Amino acid sequence: MESAQPGAVAAAEGAAQRVKPRRPHHKSRNGCVQCKARKIKCGEEKPTCKKCQSYGTECSFLQTHPLQRVPPPPPPQAAVPTWADPKPTPTGSREPTIQSMLSPDPNTTQSSSPAISSPMRRSSPPPESFTMQDLELLHFYTTTYSDNFFEDPKLIEIYRTTVVQLAFDYPFLMHEIMSVAALNLAIIRPQKRASYHHLSDTHAATGLSLFQAEVSKLNEHNCHACLAFSALIFTNAWASQDVNKPSTLFLSPSNDDEDYEQIRWIKLQRGTKTLISTAWPSLVNGPLAAMFVPWKDLDPNRADPLPEDEERRFQELAESWSAVSEDKRGILDGALKQTRRIFSMLTFFPEQSKIEIIMTWFTAVSDEYLDLLEQKYPQAILIVMYYCVVLQRLESAWWMKGKAENLLQTMVDVLGSGWERWTRWPIEKVFNRQVQPF
């Protein structure tokens, strides 16, 4: 087996150190979620900031000042009184996108493990209303969307019926259902793409704001809706990616953009692991229990066999960091183990849902690995490139079409030359083309 190329290893350490630091700037991080998403300065007025008043949107400060909530103005059209009317935006403006909303304010995001709070059936959201467009989104989700999300009939039925039933009690989940349904319709009906994208962004912004408040008081009742929301947000993050631009799933578009914070959607998705471990007794005996049946008896210390070719590729990949520092080597070995497990399960556990297997990678890799990836550490990028090989297997899902190729191409561009020995295999597998030996 060949040893790692000294020049490439030196380039690895150098590349990580040459990442241009962000220009220092002084900005308050205490603004509301909506102003943060729009990248505008928030006046931080309570219970609702002036910017949200002018945009006609609900301010996240209302979650911390519920007794001062101002009733929303009546909708401009006839509507059934219940809970989900997206507010209009001023001319020339647009609701925050899911990518921008998934950079939560560090002062409000729940980073520690949530504890199960005292039992509560549900929060008491203020009266809202939904429109005929929203009913269209819900109808589409229940009749068509779920079939395109999972390949397992049991999971299709759970998301078509049980999740919707939960959403009637938890508005944040209903908003997320409507958001992903609108994204799917934007593809099916391209002549109305802008309208559906606007609907999706509106529901995503509202749903995320409500979810952040709800998950902070996790209990035996709301944990099921919180879990369903986390699964749908995974879809939303991928579906919202523009394949005609560099992928922003792991890396920000530019090191020089001081107003753009790196997208933290993966950290929101990683909260699913804490949610499951905290609420496990309730989840495995609750309305979503069928989702856990194939996983309950798996040995976490099991071996992860691979087909011969994949085994060889993973051994070669590990050689790329054989000469790095011991602490980084341990971090990369851990991420490689989790990536290897995904490949193994897809081959030897055909009864498991393919989507669920692939989703687990985001909760399994360590925070230290994600830090290396954020720093554009070359070997951390190589692991993502190998992960793109399994992402490609979701290509039949509407929300993943072209996304594995887009992510891989972005990583190739960021990595640069000198790593062809390890990039050749994922490029050939994902792009389905031969690459000349280096």
C-alpha cells in the first residue's frame, strides 16, 4: 500500500492555516430571527421590533414576551380561522430563505441537551388563519409529496397521516410541511416557481421560529412533532440548494463576505440525536414508534464489512492523513468510521430505509470534524467527497436531483489540485465518468 504523499500532507497543513480570517466587525447578535435572516440591523424593540412591524411579519421576540403579543391584522381575503396565514411582504422584498433561517442566533439556539420538561399537551399559539393556497399545499403533501420522500411504504404512511395529525396540534410542524410541499410544487409547476418559493420561505421562517421556542421546552408530548420537524428540515435544506451555484450546505459562499454567516443547518439537524436520546422512552412508544423498529436491535459496536473495492478505497483514504498530528488523525478516523458505516449499512441492511441510513451521518460525525470542515481542512473535505457517493443513491428523490454532483463539484473546487489520488474514485462514481490516472 502506498504511503501518503509528503507534498500533499504538507499542503494539507498549510491550506488549513492559510484560510483567510474574516474581517473583524462589531454587530449585536441579540436581534430577532427575522432581521437576522434579512441581514438588516434590528432595533431590538420589544415585544416586536419596528422592522418586523414594517414588513408585516411576526417577530421572534413575541416568543419571549407572550403577554404583550399584539393580535395580527385581519387577512386581506376570506380565510378559515385557524393558524397559518403567510403575511405579505413589501414590494421588492422577500421572506428569509431556509438557508438564512438555518443560521440561528447563538444567543437563542438551544446548544445544550434539552431536558424533558413537565408534561404539557401543547403550547397555546395565538389564533391564526390559513389560505386556500395553504390548503393546496397540504392537499399536495398528503396525496403526492409523501410518496416522493420515502421508499418504505410504512414510512410513507407515517408521514402522510401521523405526521399531519401531529401538525394539527403543533403549528411549527404544519408550517414545515407546507414549506417542503411548496418547494416540490415549484419544480412540478415551473411557471409558478417564484410564487411557490415565496410560500416555502414564508412557512419555513415561521416554522423555524416556532420550533426553536417549542424544542426549548421538550416534553413527552411535543417530542414527536419535534422529531418529524427535524426530518423535514433535512429535506428542506437540500431542496433549497441551487445546483447552478456552489453548494452552501457546509461552507459559506465567500470568505470575504462579512455579512454572511456560515450556514448552520447541519447543527440543527444534529440536534435530532440529542432529541432522540432525551425523549427515547416516549418516542419508541409513541405515534412514530414504527420509525425506530429497524434500529432498536442494532449493536452499536458491530463490525462494518464492506465490498472489496470499497474496503480498499477507505484504506487508501485513511492514508491521506497518516502524517498529520495525532489529534487531527483521531478526529478524521472517527469521521471515516461513520462514513464507512453508512456504506456498510446500505449494502448489508437492505431492510433499513435508505434515506434514514444516509441521514444518520449528519448526527454521527463529531463536532471536531465539523470544525475541521468549516476550516476547509483538506482531508475533512475528502471525507465529504466520499460521502457524496452514497448521496448520489438518493438521486431519484425530487429534493436530491443534482445535489450530490453539486456538493462534490464544490468540494473539488475548494480542495484544489494535489489530491487526485483520493478524489478520482468519488468523481468517477458520482459523475459517472472515467478520470485519467494522476
